[in-house]
Amino acid sequence: MARRRPPPQRHHHLVLLALASCLASGTATPTPTTSSQSQQPQPAGTLLQPALAADLAARTCWYTVQIKTSCASPRRTSDAVSLAFGDAYRNEVYAARLAGSSSSPQPSSSAAFERCATDTFRVGGPCGYGVCYLYLRRSGRDGWTPQWVRVYEPTSDTPSTFYYGDPLPNAVWYGFNRCPRLAASAAAQ
């Protein structure tokens, strides 16, 4: 006597309905940050950890970063300057210590961050979708002062510009976060 199997239960429509319900309740709408956050640099909350080299090799984009040193800054600085920037999707580019050549009118050595000069750097990192935050960190005793920072993304000719104008505090990530915040995360805070 052959045993007859019952017909398979077809509950996949219930699973899809439950999944759609979860996704719909988890979506969030972007809300802009307050204007005070975008006007003045602020100390950073928590920055992401630098990406592992293996992760960068998979999909590296190269950004051009220009930094104009204020004319109120010391003539030269030995301060170590670090940079972190990214987009609303947590794609973060990090440069532990920037060094490069200066574009000041006087011929100079390869010293970066001379008073009134603009320095240009090429920084690699994960590909992003619109730079909306940027933080600088200086370590040293000279009190270096940036005027502005421009980040050119590989897919755009229009830079994201962040204006400073005041000396950076020592050993603090300091800058701007103009990224839209998700309404769901704002409500949770």
C-alpha cells in the first residue's frame, strides 16, 4: 500500500506579505540637518573606522582634495593634518596624514600648509555618492588654520566646499556634517 503525500502547503504569499510589511514600516524619509550644523564647523561625533586595504582594492575611487590655508595661519606648520570625508551612505575616505607640495607664489620645498597657499592632494577610498561631511584633525603646537577645503569627486566637476576660517582645536576631529538624516534615526534619538 503506497502512502500518499499531502499536497505542499503554499504559504509563500504570507511570507511575502510579512516581508513587505516589515520593509514598509522600516523605510525612512530624509530630513535636512539644521542650518547651524552646516554653517559652522563642529567637533565630530563618531567617525567610521578606516577601511581595510583589501576592501579598498576592490573598489577604489580617487578624489582630488584642495586645502587653502588661511592667511591668518602661522607662516609654516609642522602640525600633522588628517582628513576624513564621506557621504550619507557611510562611504568614508580617510587620510591619516596629509603631505604634499604647496602652490604658494614663492618657490618652496615640499612643505604643505604654508600661509595663504592652496595644497592639492589625491586621496583614494571607497566610491561615494555626494560628499556631505568633512572633518579635519590637526595634531601639533603651531595652530594651523584652514580657510576652506574642496573635494572633487571622480564623477563630478563641481566640488563640495567646506569653509573653516578659524584655527582647528588640537587633537580633535573638527568639521561639518551636512548629510541628510533619516527620520527614523532622528526619532530614535
